[in-house]
Amino acid sequence: MGSLVSYGSDSDSDNETQSNRSPEKIDPDALAHLQPLKSGQTLSLALLNSAPEVAVKEAVETGVHLDPSLKEVTYNPTYETMFAPEFGPVNPYRSQQMAAPRNMLSGYAEPAHVNDFMFEQQRRTFSTFGLTVFEVGPKKTDKRKKVQGGEADDIDNYLGPWAKYVDEKDSAKPSEEEQKELDEITAKRQKKGRNEEEAPAEEKTILHVKDAYDYQGRSYLHVPQDVGINLRTADTPDKCYLPKKQIHVWSGHTKGVSAIRLFPVSGHLLLSCSMDCKIKLWEVYNERRCVRTFIGHSKAVRDICFNNTGTQYMSAAYDRYLKLWDTETGQCISRFTNRKVPYCVKFNPDEDKQNLFVAGMSDKKIVQWDVRTGEVVQEYDRHLGAVNTITFVDENRRFVSTSDDKSLRVWEWDIPVDFKYIAEPSMHSMPAVTLSPNGKWLACQSMDNQILIFGAQNRFRLNKKKIFKGHMVAGYACQVDFSPDMSYVVSGDADGKLNIWDWKTTKLYHRIKAHDKVCISALWHPHETSKVITCGWDGQIKLWD
């Protein structure tokens, strides 16, 4: 209070000097709140409230409005009141169009969603043709007539910026001579394409043995009984051993061998397909001769597959044809194509479905044909890359396919939707898959130089404890195989070596230099304890024991 008093006395002295200088009177109420209070005296509310009164005006349309010249407000106005527009005198000359609501200078634009593609299409159409795709502009002839009959005639026959040249033609129809030349060119192209795609190569066969039948009338398909083991049953040896040395070489192919397949059950014959467009049948026992050559493809043969009895087999080649052959006579029974390259082919192993086969194609589809009708009966179209392998599992009720899309898909037979899809970011393409003899595991040759093992029953899980490494296969579809007693895993590699791993420990036990070029396939004979057949891109097929 003392400071307030001194402040008041100082201001009084200042006021006295001011009054001496000027004769103006000072309102006593202006300084009343600065004077010390006397006993029993209180300051009136009117003295303490220094805010000026607020003038509020009514408007018929929007209710209460604030005066925009006010500096202070003594109550809480609503949002509508604070942001209501200022009102002035009504414009007597305002038209209905001006009074209408506007959100842009030229009027009111309704919000509309147009995606970027459609907007760009409209803009380009407008900038090119002068109208949007929703407008129908005047015909060119009408426009031209209008220009010709109008004011443009006065300016040296000016026909406008889009007028045609003097010698310009309305249609681009070629003359008779040009049309003849075009017809000849198109005919040649069609003929050439037809020769490449439609015309299958002529099939023929060469028998290399002296007699097709022996003195009892039995052909080479008859299982020999003088080889020391019973080939007629599906019995497998109890214990297998590592092959040590080469005991035979089958040579006859002039280019690399693509695949080899043993005769079903007995394994007494070996079928091989090659990049020299030929397929050959060899004896595995006795003299180990080349029995028959099948010629009928115009390009390299990619895959082969026997039916259950071995009397027929299927071949798939880069000439886009799948051909069904008679193993005994060498006759081509039928041919199939959908104008795409087949990469793999498999008969359905069920006895009642021997007329059906599936082929993995270069156009990402798995196509199912019926041999009897020659027609496509089903298409499995879910892969995102060319299909490399097809393997039947679960008592042939399902099959597993792998593809260049780095995935593994499992299908129910005749249902074109995969019920299991396996794809991990770390997975690579798996262009060679083999089912184990006990039917429990799938060995997949992965392009990151390892063999992955997936369960073949129910879950199809990757067995992380069984990964076979130590070979170099990146870029090659080297076929894997198991020993009949499930104790070893064998595979070729890019260096032409035959690699043998122990199944239980996954250790690389043995490595043999088998071929000069890529060793593309290795088969362990199902009835032998240590016989392994390999083939390579050097054109040779070798037997190891």
C-alpha cells in the first residue's frame, strides 16, 4: 500500500506541474482507483471495469453479429457468431446469378473424384482434339464447309490451321500393286510361322539289335531273369554302399543328354533324351547295348516319362510338341501341343488314370491332357513363372509343382486351385524335385547351391535339419536321387562331379569326377546296392558301382 501511496503522490506532483503548464481539467474519476482507501470505503464496480461497452447488432438472416471494429468482447460468442460475414447495405443491382453460391471465380464447382489416369486421358484428349471424350464434336466435313463459306475465304483461301494438304488423301488404302506386295509378304510370314509351329517333325525309329524278339517271342521289354537279382518285384536292398568306380559308358548321343529314366519296377532298360533331338533306349544288364533310337522331334528333347507298365512313354521337346511313343515298336502313337514349350511331363501314376498326363509349360500353366481324345481336360493356372517340375505325392492324390517364380505349390488332382503355396523371400528357384523311396520327403535342388528337403505328407514343411551343401549347381537343373534304403542322397553338379551325401548326418561323403561338362542327372538303381547311373552335357551316360 505504501508503494501505491507514493505512486499516487508522485502522480499528484506531476499533475500539479502539468496544471501549472496547461489550464485543462482532469477527470477525478480517472485517478480514483489509485487513491488510498479510507476506512469503510469500497471501490465501485463501475470504477474498476475499464472495458468499454460492446455494441451488438441484430441481423435478420443470421442472428447476432459482432461489430468488427470492437477490440474487446465481454462474453463467449459462438463459432457462428464470430465467423459470420460482415453485413453492409444490400446491393440493389445484384442478379440471381451473382446471388447464387460460388466457390470459385467463375461459379460453383461440384466436387468429383477423377483418378490420375482418367484426368490425364481427358487432358490429353482435350489438348489434342479440342474436346473431351464425352463431347461429340462437329464432323470434320461440316467444320471445313463452315470455314470455307465464312470469313476465312477472304484471306487467300485460308482453310484454318487443321486443313488438309492439297494432295492429302482421306484414306490410307494402298494401291493395287502395293496391296499385292503386302499380300505376298503376309502369306510368306504365315507360311513360315506355320512350318515352325504347326508342322510336327516326321517320326521314325531305328532298331539297333539284330532281332526284336527272341526264340520264345519275347521282346526287349521282357525282364531278364539271369542277372543275379529279382527285378520283377519292387523289393529294395537292405543296405546300400558308396559307388567307387566306373564300370560302363553308354555313348551314342552327339549332344548333351537332358534326362534319363529307368524302366518302371524292374529298371532293366534306360531311356535317355538329348539335345540332338533323339531319344534312345539302352540295356542296363548283360551286353548294355543301345536297343532303339526314336527320332521325331525337330528341337532338343527336354523331358521323358514312362507310364506305369513301361509300354509307352511321353516326350516333351522345345519344338512345342509332346509325343506319345510305343516303347516296343518305336511308333509315335499321338502328338499334343498348345503352341507353348513343355518343360516337364508326367503320367498320372494311378492305374485307373493311365490315360491322363500333365505337362508344365513355359506360359506358367500346368496342362492336363487325355491321351484317348487328345484334348486338354484341365488347366492349373496359378504359377507366376514357367513350370519346371511336377511330382506326385500322397498316394497320387496330389502333386507338387515348382516354378521359375521361386515358389512350390501343392494341388489336388483335377482341382485347378492350389491348396498349399510355399514361398519365402529367402527361397530360390527349384528346377529339380525327387520324391524319396518311402514317400515321406521331397528333395529339391535349389539354385543357391543346396538341396532342400520338404515333408511330402500333410504340412509340406521345410526340414531345416536336412540341408545338403557343398556342390555348385547354380543355373543348372541337376536331378537329385535317393539310395533305395534311404541312407544316401546323390546329385550331379555344374563341374561334372557326382556328389554323395549321408542322409542322417547331411555330410558330403564322396565326390567323383563323372563328366567333362555338367552332370545333369544321377539315378540310383532301385534294385542294386551301389549302382548309380549319371548323364552329362558331354553326351555320355555312365554306370558307376
